[in-house]
Amino acid sequence: MPRHLRHHRPGGWYHITTRGLGRRTLFHTDRDREHFVELLEGLVERYRIILHAYVLMGNHYHLLIEAPEGDVSRALQWLNTSYSVWHNIKHNCAGALFQSRFKSVPIDNEGSWAMECSLYVHLNPLRVKALGQGKDDRAREKLGLLPAEPSDEQVLNRLEKLRAHSWSSYPAYAGYVEPPFWLTCAELWKRCAGKGKDPKKEYRDWIEDYIRQGVVEGAFAKLSTAVAIGSAEFIAKLRKQVLKCKGENTNERDWRRLLPFPEVMAAVAAVRGEPWESFVNRYGDWGRDLALYIGRVRCGLTLKELGGYADISAASVSQAAILIRKMLAEDKALAKAYSKTLRILGEKKT
């Protein structure tokens, strides 16, 4: 499994996920969960992490954190190691408990991104087959094979499940229990409620309205596979910073793919001085091949994916990229056009 490139900056917000090795159960008893929650308190106190939301599931957990000092890796290493040692002693077992390194997804703190992430975290207990929200059920619903709105009985079951899941920050946010001192609810409450309104009620109504409408997955259904969540500007800036730390056996390609190829097409067209459609199929035109080359080395796209944009085979894309690479070393005009395209894209020449 490739190592995830990190970008932990002071003041950054992150969605953290860690799973059991081979889907191994992490929490067998309530005492296991109690101890992990005790460690969350330690995480906040030891590393000055701000914990905005959390949920414990059977074989994984989710956190929404803010790191004023950017020391996320050290903090999560302590959390997972501490729990692993305690778990293995208590349950008389040995070996790795967690699946590789923890996953951290940078979250744009501007706009509604952090609020939406808290929605995703808090609705996790409902994503189970028994409540009609298993993976297959959600896939069928997206295809229109299930009613768009849940039945009254399903709504009641889901609300009961959400409210009863005590191993989550949701009961505190919704006002069902008092928040512990180490859980920070005020920031998201402030974003949810208008002046003079009850923030607990506003947050509760906001979350539970989703359930009454059917648990809406939206873009945040992909939080477990995303590398960053936020505005285009946030992601573009983050991508440049993260790729400075590239190395062997990493998910560098995932970060490269955050540069959309249509932007490359538009940049080349601007340099070329005519629309993409005018030259993409013109024999011998360097514009198409330059775009394909940039898409290969800067966007992390496969040969087949790039071929789809130009309606040519993967083999033809490969040949075009090889040809352009050779021409860039010999043709000054082409090299100048390449540099100008990179400047439009905000990419540095390497």
C-alpha cells in the first residue's frame, strides 16, 4: 500500500480515519471504547489537539481535528500505539492492530467544509445494512432502485440509532448530554446557529433533517478515499505544497490528479491561440501532444484516460508523450510554449 503524503500545517483541520488490520475489530467491549475515549482526552491534553468531532465504530474510528501546532503525526502515533498496547494486553493477543498508517484528509476551514465533514462523521453509525444504509443499499438508491424517501419506520429506527450511539460526539452536539471539556463544540455550533438561536437545537435539526430525507451521501461519501476536501483554490494550493515532499512508494499520483486535465486543455489552447477542438485532431499539431504530455506528468492520468480526451489509443498517447519530451530538449519555441502553459496552470517547471 503506498504511503500517503502528509501536509500537516499549524492551524490545519483534518479528517482522521484509522481501520483495524484486515478489518480486525478494534472495540470488543464498552470498556475498550471507554479506554479509547480516555486516550482522546489524553490526545487533547498532551498534544494540544482540538477535537471537534469523533465516532467509534466496530473496526475503525473517525476524528475531525484541528492542529494549532501541526503536530498531527506524533499525536496520532501516540494514540494508536497507546491503544494497541493496551488492547493486546487486555485481550491476550499480539501483533499489529491497525491497518498501516492513519489516513488524514486536509479539510478547508473556509465555508461549510468542516460542517459537512462533521455531518459525515456523525452519520457513520447509520451506514449499516440493518438500517437500509449498507453499501449495496446506497448504491441501489443512487440508481433509483429504492424509494428516494425512507419510510416512517426507517426514519424512526435511524433517529433512534443515531441518538443512542453514545460513542460519538453527536449526543453532545445535539444537547442530549453535556460535552466533556476536551471536546470542542463551540466552533461548529457557532457556524450552525444564527444570533440568538439555540446552537444545540440548530445542529440537531440540521443533522436529523438529513435522516428524515434519507441519509444523503453527497460528495462526502468519498471522504475515506479523498486526499483533500475544500475549494478549488484550497486544493490547488495544497497540491503544490504536498508534491514538494514526493518520494518513492507514495500516493503522489493521487495528489497529481487534483489538477484537472480540462484546465490543461484550456491553458494549451490559450497559448496556442485557438480552441482545443480546433487542433486536437489536426495532424502534426504540437498542441494536443503537449497537453497529453502535461496530463501524463502533471495530472497523474493513465494513458487510457488521456486517450479518451483526444479520442486516440493509449499507445498513441504514449508515443505522443515520448515525442514531445524529445522535442522539448531541441525546439526552443516549443519549450517556451511549455513554460508559458505551466505558468498559466500555476505549475513550476522542474
